[in-house]
Amino acid sequence: MRTRTSLMVLFLMLTLSGGFVHAENWLQGQVLEHHGGTKKPAVGAQIWIVIVNVGNPYMTQSDGAYRVLVPDAIRVGQTIVLYVKRKGWAIATPVAGKVQLSPELTSDIVLSPDASPVFLSEAQLDKILDTLPEKLKKQVSLNGKGGEIDPTQVVKDYAATHSLPEQEVKAKVEELVRQYEQSGDRGRQCLAAMYNKHLTQAATCRHQNTISKLDLLKRKSQEVEALSRPIRKTETPREPRVAGRFMAMLRVLTESTPIPWTDLQRDRAGLFLASGPGTTIADPTQLEEAKRQLIQLTEDVVEDFRLAGHAYYADYQFDQALTAYQEGLQHVSKQEMPTLWATLMIDIGNTQRHIAVRSEEESLHQHFRAAAVALRDACTVYSKKDFPELWAKIQHNLGNTLQEDGERTSGPESAKLLREAKPIVRPSRSRYRPHKTWQDVPLSMFTHAASARIQPDQGIEMNTSYGRHRPIIICFPVRNGS
């Protein structure tokens, strides 16, 4: 009897402490081809989630169904991007493949043929301007200078990708920019300023756009904290320690009113505080909804800081860009939103490197070393195991940072830095292979919709293998000299 009781207690303790293996999260849905007023399953299409240069590619089945593994570091409620590779087709909905990850983990995808009028719609062209800050940032070079970025190149690339007339796309985008300038939406005004290369104005506008959201973020965080508090002891009967914790998991309390929620595409912040003051006894559904809203509001606030930083970065004002990224970092934690935190660390690391190469004497080494710290921190989330290609790219930048610092240092410290750089640069570079066009880019190297295209010296060799349930794409490093 004692043995049976001990086993039961052990079972409860393991359950409560998360002792069981963590269940995998799979995003599911159907991919459809839409043409001539009809829709049919897209059979054998390649699909994956992309987040800053990394993907988990899978194949659609005979009915167009797909399942894609969501990395643990991506939280429900975050915005993710789906990419479908199918020759002659592109994602029409969701627009630009952007999906808010729902608790149900489902999302259907509709493809339209290249050159389809759908890719000239306002909704699609909006996304060109939405991604403009990140793409202009990627035009910056270590040896470049202010004024070199070209917003029209982003439009040209979009036209080429979708086989659309370049001049028609440009005319429609510029008409949209004029509408943005007259809009009362500050976020759109910022994008219009960026397209017109008024980068400091765009950055200032983004900062102003963030101010109104910071108080909402603080109050929403306080609400989640209040809803997360344990039930008051005076309202809870005294129970044995383990049994009490177990029974608390089984209670369903419905005294509070759920927060109403409407998913607006642009300005979601005003809806986040529809509920009254938090209560000490929370409905689990209300708590989960509050957490989801907090994630979305955090994304909005941090994205504003990032976009302000991108505007400064594209104008080669790296000190101001660094300040904006660091401000954004104050509003996101590694524990709650690891990928957003790590993406900011990449922003900070790359900016510190640009500051370093333009600095002199001791400040030069301080910025190089700060860049190395930030990139190493990013790798604690974007690990080699879960994000192999992004990890390799970060390592590549880290190795270059250490090498550049070592080349500008003398004596034993220089030798130490160069020794550290050597094993990092070589393996990470071996993972890349040159390619000529975007169609040649290996699956796992496609970037987030808000990221730039792959640089010409990047690429990996791919080989197709079969998993237990479906074909998957296995990435193999390319050895130097192959």
C-alpha cells in the first residue's frame, strides 16, 4: 500500500513539475491553388515557417494538407511567416504569408499564379511598404555611407518576383505613398517618409508612435500579473500540499468576464484594455486571452523601436539606431518571447559592429566586444540544434567581428582574438554556397518577410530524404572546396 501511495505521489509531482516530455506543436492547414475562379489542392508543394533565415520545410499531401513543426522558442500569439515554394505560384492569402499563431495552430493558405492581378492589390502593396525598413537596412554595407539606400529597388524586386510590369508596380506604390502621407495613421506616415528617404523623420515618427502604446503595455502587463496570482488562501480550503496543488489545476473558475478582442491589422493597442481591474480569482480562459494580447502588444511596441532603429541604421546613424534597439530590449524578456529578444540581440550586435569599424582607439574595441557579446547571446536562443542555418549565419558574423577586432589589436590580445575567430569563421562559412537567383536559394535559407534577401555569398547544399511520415528536406553542410 505504501509503495502504491508513493508511486501516486511521484506521478503527481512529475505532472505538476512538467516532468513529462514536452509535446511538439504542429501548425496544420491546407494549401490551395486559386485560378480561374476555382480552388484545388496544391499537391507536393514545399512549405515551412520562416523566421530570420531559418525554416522547417515539409511537403503538402494529396489533399493539399500540411503539418509544420513550430519551434519551442516561438510562442502562441506571436506573428509568424509561412512560405510556400511552388514554381509559378505565390501566397495570396494570408498576405505575405504572415499569420498570428493561434492556440488551435491552424492556418490555410491560398496560392495565386505569378502575374495575377491579386499581387497588384492594395493589401499586397501595403506589405511592400511594411517590409521597407528591414529591406533598406539590408542595403547598408560596412564601407558604405549615408544616402546610398534605394527604396525603388525594393519595388523592382517585388515586380520581378511576381512577374509584374515594373513601371505599373512603381506607379501604384507611389500613389499608395501619397495616400500614406495624407493619412492620419502615424505608422503609415512613417513608411511614406522612409520611401521618400526622409529617414530621420521616419525614425522620429516611429518613436512618437510608440509613446502612446507604452502605458497600454504597462497596464496589460499588470493585468496579466494580477490574473496569474494564486487564489486567496481565505477562499481556499486547507488541503495537503501536493493534493492541494493538484486540485487547484482542476478548478474552473468563471467569475471574471473575458476581455473582448478584435484582431485589427494595424492598430490593435486601443482594444487591449477593455476589461476592468484584475481579480484575484481568474478564469483560465481570461488569463490566456490576456497573455495573448500582451504578446501582440509587446510585438507592436518592440517593432516600433526596431523600425525606428532600422531608419537610423539605413541612414548610417548607428549610434541612434543602437539606442532605439536597446530601448526595445527593455520591453521584452528572453523568457517570455525568446525569438523577439534574440532578434533584437542580432540587431544590437550588427549595429555595434558598424559603430566599431567607424571608431578609433579604445572605443573601437569596446564596440567590437559588445557586438560579440550580443551575437553570442542571440545564439542561446537561435541554437545550432533548433535553428542550424541562422545559427551558422550568426556565427559567421561573430567570427568576422572577432577577426576584425583582432586585426586592429596588437600583442597577445590580438593573437587571442584571431584564435577565437578561426574555428568560428571556417565552419560557418562552409555552410554557405553561392547562388545566382532567388529561385536557387535553398529552402532553409529563405528569410522572414521583413528580412532582406540572401546575400550572394550565402547558400547551402540540400538533399531530399524521407522521414517516417512525409518527405522532408535535410540540410547538409558544404565543405570548403566542394
